[in-house]
Amino acid sequence: MRGALLVALAALLGAVRADAAQHEGLESVRQRGYLRVCADPTNLPYSSNDPATPGFEVELARLIAHDLGVEARLEWHSTLVRALKPLRDGGCELFMGLPTDGRFRDNNPWIALSRPYYVMTHGLVSRADGGAPTLAGLAGKRVAVELASMAELHIGYTDIVRGLYRTQEQAFQAAANGEAAAALLWWPVAAWLARGRRDLLVVPVIGDGLQFPIAAGVRRRDPGLAAAVDTIVGRLAESGRIREVLERYGAFPRERARGDHVVLAQARDPVEMGRALFSTACSRCHGAEGVGGGTGGAIPPIRNYDGGQDKFMRVLMNGRKNTAMAGFKGILTDAEGLAIYQYLISRARQ
């Protein structure tokens, strides 16, 4: 199972030239009445050309286009090879599912990214009769991963035995049929492939190198479009529309009240969970240890935050007007926000 994110992450190793990009600003899009969206036709749960199940990235792109007052026109391109080329060359104006990782930004300076609309993590798939796995408990065992994926890179530095497969679907099947003790996959893929399977467990994995804030991308040189998309993403997140779409496709790890779904949320230490979430959602501006800095050194430190839980949650979820602090409502859950707070107040004072 490939995704825009997977191919985009591969681009971290090399920049993509943007000198061929055409100019399609906001006014041009509105005048013609449609926004061209690059998407893969066979890439569920992200995208699909099946009208009954279009995928969450397609649904989110349609919400963005609707807010712009235009229709979304899907331009179908495989993400297997040179996924960003159609956007660069003017084949579309919007590309969903891109990582906000600093390396990706540095290697693709021609892309303007919106604020993140969710945090992508990983999931461990295993047979239900073996109990819920953990990465630490899989040392010395075979874990199926997609070749050249972030999961392969992550476990390459552990004592886990790597089982390499060409696709995420093949890695999933290896865990499902017992060929591997587990498979480490992108969470949306794991949850989607395991839907309706009572014989399988899918457990979220929180940790460094396995979580990525995800955003929408446009060409930086398209006048007005980047700012408009960023504003709309924020509005859709605050209204809960983004989370509603993502939850329908199982893109968030969560507890299930009924026994009709195999996805189980793993009990985690809130401080450790908060540390991992901080590293992906907050550290780019506030620094790796929350000591401040950011652009121009203007971002205040939040290590040992002492403003109280209520104020912290209010600022985290709603942001601060006239500052770089965007709200995370609809992106992080209340439990995740509280975990970040617990992590910050647990830091030893310096």
C-alpha cells in the first residue's frame, strides 16, 4: 500500500527541480471554476477513483475546493514513480498527504505546505491469538516491513529481524498468515487492511522517527493559493470536519466500543506519549527540548510550562491570534494534548 506520504518521504534524499512549474494562482482557479488535485486512483485508504470509496485524501481535497467556491477535478497519477512531478509541472494545483518534515521542506523549497491536518503514525499488525505486540517484545523475531520504508529504516537499528516485502499489502499478509510475527505499517494502511478481521490486532506505535505531521501542498509560486489553502485547512480542522473524514477511514488510532473492529489502542505512559507527540508537532518551532528559538529566535520556551493545564490546552487547541501559533483542534485529541502537557511539566528544571 503506497501513499503520497511514502513517496514524498523518499524525496527527502533528493530535491525535486521546480523550474518547469506553471503559474496557477488563486484567481485563475476561481475563474475557471475548478481546482486540479493530484491523486492516485488505486491507493486506499488515501485515494481511489471508486466513487463509493474515494479515500480520505480525496474527500479532504473536495472540502478544500468547496470552501474555495470551486469543484475538485481529480487528476489521476500513480504515486509509484516521481509522485510530485505532476504538481511541479503544472498538472495539478493541490497535492494532499505531504510531510511537514524539515528535510522534505529543505529538499522541495518550491512547495508551500499548509498547517498539518493530522499526525500519521505506524501500527503493528499481528495475529490476535498471540496477544498485543510491542517493538521491544519483538526483538529477535521477524517483522514484515515494506522495502525502503520508514519502518524498515527504524527497525534497522534494533535487534528485530527484518522481513522485507515489495509492498505494504505483502507485509500485511505475511503477518496475517503467520509468516512474520508482526508487520510494521503506516497506521491508516494497517487499519484499512485489517478492517473486519477479528483474527488480527493492530496496535499503534508511538516513537521517534515513526510519526509525521501531514499537510496539503501547492506550488509556492502560485499567487494566493497557499495562504487560502492554509486558512481553509485550519477552518476545517477547527470545525471537526477533517477528523470526521479521517475517523470514517480509521486513520486515527482509537478504542472501539464494539467487537466489530480489530483495532485496539495500546495503553501508553502519557509522558512518553507526550514526548513523542511533542517531537513531531511542536519541536520545529519550540526546539527539541522546548527551550524556544524558532524563526528569528522569537518563539518562547515552553519547557517546564507553569501556566496551568486549562490555559495550555486552550492555547494548544485554539492557537494565538497574530502569532505563529496555530491551533491543533481537530488535529490532536484532548488526550494527546494532555499528554504533551504532562511531558512538558515533567521536564527537570534547568
